Amino acid sequence: MTIRRGIPPLLVLLVLTGCAADVPPAVQLAEVRRAPVTEVVEAPATIGARATAALRAPAQGTIAKLYVGDGEPVKKGQILAKIRSPQAEDQLTQAKKAARPARMPSIGVPRIQLAAFDTSALDRKVLTHFAQARREARKIREPRLRKQVLDAVDLARTQYRAQTKALAGITAQLGRTVSQVLSQTTSGLSASMSSLQAASLTQAKAAVKVAKGTVDALTIKAPFSGVITLGRASGSGSGGSAALGGLLSQIPGGGAALPAAPSTGGTTVAAGVPVSAGDTIVTVTDISELTLSADIDETDVLLVKPGAKAEVELDAVPGAAYTAKVAGIGVTPLQSSTGGVSYPVRLTLGPGTFDDSTAAPAPKPGMSAVARLIVRESPAAVSVPASAIVTSGRESVVWAAAADGAAQRRVVKLGAQGEAVVEVLSGLTVGERVVVKGADSVRQGQQLS
């Protein structure tokens, strides 16, 4: 839970007056004066690093070589460890074989030639019959009738020839139609086979890329400069998303987003130790810039502004005070153990000094701290002691002494609220006297002096 406190002024600016002879012993008065007032919000906090990346094994194998040790500083891009994985190498080899483009068989267009109907024998017989019919027609003695019969024979012969020619044309057209259909079918089949081959080749290339990324990730490099913490290898488990995490950790800027969750159990990481996909090999922590994460109660978080200054005390460094500045204010609420709601506030941590002005040591990530955030400051405020304020419902009230010494109830508006004094924005003026002790027992018109 956040505790709101104030920073008392170094000099006592409000002088309490002595009790007059006719004032009840339980009541004391003080004069309203101008004084600096600082309002502070106090909250528990934890030291954090600028970035942390857990670098994991991308595949099952054995640690071939370990180049770093616990607590050792490293530079960005520095090789930290190498893992030997025959399984990953074999997968890359197989993927490359599958990605070789295969020669697609050529599909030719079959030539279809429909045989024409052979009507030569029929033609000879028909023509013989036509000739015979003409001979018989000529034997008719009646000229007009003979002419009619001969014309009928000639017409029948002409029609026969026309039908024979039409049949030949139909046969030729049928052959052309069949050839065209076969050509279109063959062309569509070739296009489909080309598309299937292209899709298969694309998938094979993607598999090569993934397999190559896994093999490249067997050489573990630092994604940024920092300090090393050796992970722990469980010696069992499976790849899945953990293997993907190992790959991402090798991408510039990608490792910082991965959670640094060390494996539990298993054998300490060392050369020759078997590892499974997803085992944490090393963790890189960037401590070039320390941060502070404070949980601010919902009643105070709206007072906190970006850039606000703070003073930090660490449990691990008694007597030292560190500077800090608000860098960001979270919007996602956190449920506290007591049922209340708080919000995370991130601060950048500055240097620290002891009471004798000597430099304090740099803290380590994870250390506990108390942050005192300055949320409101008024260097020359109209102020009264905090004990003069009486809460009445939603109103803040003080008892002021009138010219004749009678008590007057004043509703005041408060500004910055320090531990010892508070700022009064309206309701009082400098030089007036107010009750600072026994205010709860004062009544309207009561003689105060």
C-alpha cells in the first residue's frame, strides 16, 4: 500500500504562540505564514535492468563449447556458446534436398485424326443406278414425260452429291473440335502441374530457411552488451515454442523480449552436457541503465506525472539515498494482496550518496527499495500545520481566531500536503491565527484569546 508522506522544511517557519491566560489549555494557536510545502507519495519498488534475454538451445544436442562464465561482461554479438546438434544438421540437409526443383514432365497435345467415311463403293453403285435410270428414261416415247423423268434423275444425282459433300464437311469439323478440346485440356493440366510444383518449391524453401535458422542459432551470440548468468540444462523436454524462442533470441532486439525464466533441476551448463530444445543456456542482463518499478496506490497515481523526481532508499544499502525520475506510468491495474488496486510506475535510477556525501554502490537488479515521489511542490505557499486541518464530510475546515478572539469556522481548499505543513489555496490569509491543537473541540464563537 502506498504511504503518502511529506518532506518537512529545514527551518521552522510556523511559530506556535503561547496559550493566553483566557484560552483553554487544550487549545493552541499558530500564525498562517508562507513556507515551502512538498507533497510526497511513498511506495515499495524493485530495481530492474534495462533489458534481459534468456538464450535457449534451438534444438536437441550437446554443448560443444562454452566461451563465458557466470558474472562475466560481454559485448553485443560476442559468441557465448556453441551447440552440436546432428539432428538439426540432418534436417537442414534433407530440407535442401527437398528444395531442389524437379524437372516437370512435358505434356504433349495428342493429334486426333478422324477417318473420313469411305463412300467410293457406294458412289459407284449409285452412279450406275443413275446411269441405268437415265437409259430407261430415254426409252420413253412421250417427249414431255421423258424430259420430266430425266430431270428428276439429274436432281436426285445432284442432291446425292451435295449430301456426300456435307457429310465430309461434318467429319472434318468434328475432327477440328476434338483437337481443340484436347489442346485446352492439356494446357490446363500443364498449368495446374506448374502451380503445384511452384507451391511445393515455396514450401521446401521455407523449410530450408527454418532449418538453416536452427543451425545458425546453434552458435549462441549476445543480442546486446551485458553480464552473463549461466542457465541450467534439464537434459529432457521437447522443442515447440521453446525452440522458436531460441531462434528469436538470436535476432537483434528479439531476445530482450523473451522471459528470462531459468530451468529448474537438471545439470549445470558446461561443455559436453546434453541439452534439449528450449533449455536456457545463458541469460544476458544489460545493467548499463537501471530502472525502478514502483506500485502506486490508485488514490495517488493520478498525482504522479512523467518527469517527477523521487528519492530512493534500498534495503541493501542503509543510509544511502538514490535519485530517480518518473519515466512512465502504467495503465494496467494490479491487484494487491490486501484487495486494493495499484498501478506500475517506471523510474530511471540515478546515482546514490551516503549521508557523508560519499558515493553509494550501484545496486543489482531485483533489490527491494522504497521510492518517495515528489508529486506536488509549492516553494512559497500559504501554509498551516497539518494538525490545523479538520475534515468535515468532503470539506476541509480550520478554526481561525477573529479580531475579538472568537473562533470562526473556515472552509479551506488545500494544495500540496506535506507531512508537517499543508498548502492552503483559499480560505485563509497570511498573518491570521488558526487553532493547531484541540481543533476538534472548538465551537463557533468560542473565545480563543
